[in-house]
Amino acid sequence: MEVKILTEHYDDDNFRTLEGYKAKGGYVELEKAFKMKPEDIIAEVKASGLRGRGGAGFPTGVKWGFLPNNGETRYLLCNADEGEPCTFKDRMMMERAPHQLIEGMIISAFAISSPKSYIYIRGEYVYAAKVVEKAIKEAYDAGLLGKNIMGSGFDHDMDIYLGAGAYICGEETGMISSLEGKKGQPKLKPPFPAVQGYLKKPTIVNNVETLAAVKYIIRDGAEAYKKHGTEKSAGTKLFSVAGDVNKPGNYEVPLGYPLMDLINNECGGMKGGELKAAIPGGTSAPIITAEEIQKATLDYECLAEMGTMLGSGSIVIMNDKRCMVDMLKVISHFYHHESCGQCTPCREGTGWLHKLVGSVVEGTAQETDIDLLCEVANKMKGRTICALSDAAALPVLGIVPKFRDEFQFFIREGYSKVKGQAHA
Amino acid sequence: MFELSADGKEFVKKELARYETIESAIIPSLYQVQKENGGWVSEDAIAHLSDLMGIPEARINEVFHFYTMFNKKPVGKYHVQVCCNVACAMAGTREMTDMFLDEHKVKEGEMTEDGRFTFTRVECLGACDKAPMMQVNEDYYEDLTPESARNLLRDLK
Ligand SMILES: Cc1cc2nc3c(=O)[nH]c(=O)nc-3n(C[C@H](O)[C@H](O)[C@H](O)COP(=O)(O)O)c2cc1C
Ligand code: SF4
Ligand code: FES
């Protein structure tokens, strides 16, 4: 069953306006937060077990605790770059509930004592950016942003920044470079942004969904928030489901929810064929087979145990008419296209992967190339500035071993085992 | 020689003051140029921006070349960007793009002879539940079929 905390009022068209948002309890928690001590808010977020919804799942309160106490200006950056393929939850959140994000951000900014925040929105999301910009203006006009918000003595300015088409700007240090008006190239960590980020100042980067959730932790308290989910995966989460199901879309379910239930209940079951596989967590996450899906629950620990990850919460469902060689071709094209080129293993490796998968499809590959694919992928892991290189390697290391027969067949016969000769 | 309109110059001036560093104004200013220049950014426009912003051309070029949304050569009145990432590819957008290119007798990334269209395959646009989808200039078109997509392009004014 869906548990709608973030999305409770998303069907209400008015929810995106300040008036409509206030009618549903909007900005009540901001007032509540202002009566709390900043350190108590951080403690509450820590106690809630909230983990970052952008991909890595890092505990939010812990990250906030890394900020140095050196009197430097702190910045808050909302990651609304949403570039992970097949993720579309942040766009919906911004379009339907911009004030929910803004309120979550002001509370978070107050907690970490930050006078300035940016929402970095991917360039393609022109409409979402317009909605958010309008909401920010409404908030300023109502005294919810700017000087002495609600008479609390807290000042905060917020602005949006529109990217211009680069997946790598979703990586936090890439995003910071981009916001500073440079190429969006990641930087080596440490130093982590919390210590040295935007303009070399302490900076907290959090995903849209993470920051919006903060409001509900203040509303319900950490204990109530933790009632949903599992021990290590607290709360509810939005899942963007796409592919071969009858009702693709965004669904908010408690973490720990069985993937089969999501497919059968919320998504209306399979479309066009029997269940074959799923890619949870964005295309960087290794694929899981139908058999594994039966046992999969949507929490950080279960998916990690299966050798994959929850990631951004995108799930692509595939039926038995899907050719895995073809799927990998699409995926490896993406990473090759998006590598920023700074690190040799990533720049060269993504090129190799793309070329090798291509050669399988074009009929110029040999069976030894299957192992070569995995070898190249293995060499790309854990040795680059950012995790894009790993993100490109992992899908290969998931798909190739699990569907090796399809690669062998393609190489031997020159056409897809699944699609048959007619599609050759 | 390209020159921004008075409003465009005013916009750039405001952007220069909007962020903590003036370089952050490069992306918004490139967007403004692209808007006023029929969808792409020319070399002389970069020189013009450089003068206007007091930022070296090389620095602006660095940003310009990094981001895919800035067009490096003229594009059609309608820039049709078809998503060919996983969910859309599964829903047939690769074949749909081939159909467009075929019917309009044009190569990917090139402009049709009448200047109406440029077709480009792009990565996931975050509307995968509505696959197959494409973006024409700023607007999303979702849940397409080859027929509906063809009609849509025909009817664009
Ligand atoms: C290649 C790459 C792309 C990423 N893209 C995104 C993204 O689009 N959105 C996002 O929120 N995080 C993305 N991340 C994760 C961010 O670096 C960062 O961990 C996250 O924004 C932190 O927020 P959270 O803790 O609230 O999840 C990406 C990471 C990598 C390595
Ligand atoms: S791993 Fe790839 S994307 Fe990340 S910094 Fe290195 S080259 Fe760039
Ligand atoms: S795959 Fe096409 S919009 Fe995401």
C-alpha cells in the first residue's frame, strides 16, 4: 500500500500555490522549527534515520554534523539535477509541491545556520524551474524568505540555478563547479563539500526529496517518522517506476516494501509479457532477475545484499521480450556520452564498454569479448575522481554474468536470442 | 555581428549581480543569447558576451562547450529532441527517430532544408512513465505513437 506523507496532497492543484499549500498545513512546521534550537533539529533529523534520497543513501543528520564550526558562511544546495536515467520523482515534487521543498529547505538552512541556498535544477526542467521560481517569489512576498523570517531573527535567501545539460552536474562537486560558473567537473574528495564546497565554503548538498522530508520529521517527530520503513531504512520513499508495467509512475511507499507488491498492486501488473528483470536504483544499479525480484524489498540493505542498490529510487521493469544485449547497449551509450573525461579509466573505459557492446550487436565480436567486457568494467571501479566510472561499470557486471547466454547467442548467431532473426 | 537586445543586455547585467561570482552568470547569459539568436550560439556572440560581461572569451567558451544544451550550430525552428534512453528506447523512440530522419530527409543534428526541424537523440528527460516522449524546444510531448508524433510535428505552427 502507498503511504502518502510527501505526496498526500499532490492531487490538489492548489497545493503548488502558497495559499493552497498553507491550507494544508504549509509552513506550520517552519514556525515550529523556529521555536527549536538548531542543534535539536539536527539531532531530530539524525534520530529519524533519514538517508539521502539522491542516490548514495548517506544519513542526512550525520552529513550535517560534518560542518566545521569555523564561523565561515555556510551554503545549502538542493540537488534537483535529476539526471539518473529513469528517475522522475524530483520533477514531480517541484511541479506539484514547490513550497514543500522550500519549507523543508528553510528548516534545514535554519538547522545548519545557512544564510543562502540554491536549488540547482537540470536545464531541461524548464517548467519545474518556473514553478519553483514563482513559489520562491511568493515566499519572499509573504516574508517567508529574506530578513527576519516570521519574526524569528533568522535571515535566509534562496535562489534557483538552471543547469544546461550534463549528467555529471548531479554529482555534488560537479554541481558546485557548475554553480560557480565553471565546467561541471567533479573534484577529488576529501575535502567533502561540508568542509569545502561552494566558493570553498562549507556546503551541504541534499536531494529534493531529502530536504522535503525534513518538514515531516519536524511535524511528526523522529520516532513517528521511523515507524515507517525498516530498521536501517527509515521512512517512506518515492519510487519512479517505468517500463513494462500497466501503470508506470511515481509511488510513495514505506521503505522495505516488497518489489513484487509494487509491481502487482500500485503498477497494475506486467504489460506485454512475463516478468524478466528489473533495474532498481537508476541505470547505474546492477540488474536483478525475476527470481531475485520475488525476494526483493525496497530498502537499502536488501538491495545491497543482492549486489545492487536502491539508488535514486527509479525502477525499470522488463518483460521477457526484452533483449539484454540491447538494453546494455542503451545504458553504455549513456555513460560514454556523459563521462566528463577527467579520469583515464572512466574516459577510456566508458568508450570501450560502448564499443564492445556495439560490436556484439553488429556481429563483429568474439566470445572472448564477453569476458573482456567484464574485465574492462572491473578495471573502472574505485579508481576515479567520482562515482560515474563505477556507475558505468556496475550495469555491465550485473547484466553480462546474469544473461551471458544472450551475449553468447548474439555473437554466435548474429541476432538477438530474444527478438529472433526477424529483427536481425 | 550578433548583439543582444536592450532587454537582453539588461538581463545579463542583472545576472552578473545575482550570484556570488560573476562567472555564474555565464550559463544564464548563454541561454539568453541562444534565445535571441534563433536557438544557437555563434562565435561572435561569445565575443559580444565577453565584452558585455568583462569575462575572457576562453572562459565563456569553456562553459559553452561543456554543456549539451547550448547549440554550436544553427538548429531548425523546432528542435526535436527525442529521448532514446532506457524507458523510451523500450517504447520505440529509436525507430521513431529513424522515421523522422527518413521522412524529413535529414541527418541527425542537421537542419531540414526548410529550416523547420532539427532532430537529436537525447538522454533521459525524466518523463519515463510517459514514454515514448520527446521535447520540442521547451515543451514535453508524452505518450506518443509514431502517428501522433508525426501529426504533432506537422501541426506545429
Ligand atoms: C555521476 C553521479 C550523478 C549523480 N546525480 C545525482 C542527481 O541527479 N541527483 C541527486 O540528488 N544526486 C545525484 N548524485 C549524488 C550526489 O553526488 C549527492 O550524493 C547527493 O546529491 C546528496 O544528497 P542526498 O544525501 O540528499 O542524497 C549523483 C552522483 C554521481 C556520482
Ligand atoms: S569518474 Fe568519469 S565523470 Fe567522474 S570525474 Fe572522472 S572522468 Fe569525470
Ligand atoms: S527514458 Fe525517456 S524520459 Fe526517461
